[in-house]
Amino acid sequence: MKHYNIPVFISHFGCPNSCVFCNQKKITGIETDVTTDELESIIEDYLKTLPKESKKEVAFFGGTFTGISVDLQKSYLGVVKKYIDQGKIDGIRLSTRPDYISHEILFLLKEYGVTTIELGVQSLDADVLKLSGRGYNPEKVFEASSMIKEAGISLGIQLMPGLPGSTNEKDFISAKKVVGIGPDMVRIYPTLVINGTQMEKMYYEGSFVPMTLREAVDRVVPIYAIFEKSGINIIRVGLQPSDDIREEGVIVDGPFHPAFRELVEGEIYSVFLKKKQAEDGDLDIKANEKNISKIVGNKGINRKTFGKNFKISIDNSLSLKEISVNGNLITREEILNGVI
Ligand code: SF4
């Protein structure tokens, strides 16, 4: 059954933290807080357009949901619970910080039907967390993650490769530690310099240099590959190209690309095909039609790179987990192994 999120953005509400990369309002695009009446009308509007036969979750994004006052959390959750009890909504998803999780909080969330918690982990390197002003250490992440899993709530983890103090190795180790935690899903957001943030000052002072797009793709490729190999659902790679983020001057610098995931997918195939070309010369590729655009790459980059040697055709007898190159069946796992 198709799954839909009904997104509700709660701005910097109740958050006393100052993460260097955060300008909450710029990211969510909503300057004001959401009232319970507004929440109800957002849900009603979405319910009018979403198919009846689908799984629907109300998703509180944008802030530290469990950092707001318990009364307000209860008011928001109470509105959604009414729809859950009527069978119109299937669950609640929310994002928060690892240090805003406790047994009491989880008890409350479960009572109101919260099904998924996404933790803004960002890194599992103690120095990177410190330099980014996150205000917790990696142990807190492990603790919160196991509490969420023990409570029977699905766990999502967000990582931000490219934060201050990070390196390819540190970000990859963070990702490996995330695999060890075993979340149900991950989001990967390469770090961008957003205006009005502490990071913007660091950028102009020269104490922070963001990754280039090329560096970010190279850094994310192995991270993406180990998540996929571990069977973790990668629900997003790169910030959504929403209108507010595309406004002139919002992104000061950094590896933003509206199809970042496609770049990563294309690069995974490119690494493999380069090796194959060195061995065989020609590249006669067959793949399921759903894989063709990933292999060809964003704007046909791989077709251009490999030029005349690159031939690709549809063969729907192949599964999504395999391709054929020069008559040899290659599994997705082999392709992923090539970039880790
Ligand atoms: S990223 Fe989250 S925790 Fe950090 S300052 Fe922004 S809202 Fe607060």
C-alpha cells in the first residue's frame, strides 16, 4: 500500500540549542508556530486529496518535537489521535534530538499513536558533534536509539556528512555505527551553509569550508552503499528543493543539487563501469527499465563519460537487483561492494 506523509512543520519551537548549521525558519519555510486549528485544517486538506486506500502518517518535522512543552505536545498529538481513532490516519511520525528522548517521553508518544521517530543524529563522531554545537555525545545517540527500538517505535536516523571537523573517514565511520544501531530508515543531508546561521559566519571567517558537489557525492557514495547493503531504507538523500531553500541567498554555499540522489546512484554505476571497461573495453549493458536512468546517470552523465563504448537496453526479465554487462550477470551487491 502506498505511503503518504502529511507534513506539518513546527518552527524552532522550544529549542534552546544552537547548532551551527541551523536556521530553522529558513529550512522549514514557516515562520510562525502551528496552532491546533491549523494542524486540523492541514490534515483535512491532505485527506481530501490523498487516496483512501493508502497508509497515511502525520509527520511533525522541522524542530525538536519532544522539546516543546508536554501540554503542547499533547494538544498536537491529541488532534491527530482523533483521526487515528476514526481510521483516517495510520500513525504519527516526528523528528527530534537524541537528548530529548526518555522513557517518560516515549510512554506519552506511544499512548498517542506515534509510530516513527526520526532522530537528528547528524554524526557519531564526538569532535564533529562538538564543533557543530550539537550539545550531546555519541553515547546519547546509542541510548536514545535503543530506547526507541525497545518501545516498538520505528527508528529513523538523519546524518549530515560534511559538518565541521568531519572527514571522509569520520563520516563513513559514523555511517557504520548507524548500521550497528540498525535503524529502519535513514536520511542523508550533505551539509549546506544556510544564511543567518553560525556556520555562515564560520564560512566567511574561513574556519569552515563546505564540501564541493563532487566531494559530497564521493563522500556519500560509500555511506549510501553500506546503508543499502544493510537493508536500511534510505528515504532521502540531499535537501528537498523546496521553494524556500531555492530562494536567492538562502544557500550561501555547499553541495546542493536538486537530484543529489541521482548523482550518487550514477556514480555508484560509474565506478563499476570504469572497472568493467578497463577489463572488457565495450560496455553492453542490459537492465530492468526501472534501473536504466540510474545507470545512465543524471543528465546522461555516464553515457557521455563512456561515449561510444556505452550501449544500454531494457531487459525486464532482469530483477532490480541485477544487471547484465557484456553477457555477465552482475548483482547489485557486487556493484555496491565496488564503492565501499
Ligand atoms: S538543528 Fe534542531 S536542535 Fe539544532 S538548533 Fe536547529 S532546531 Fe534546535
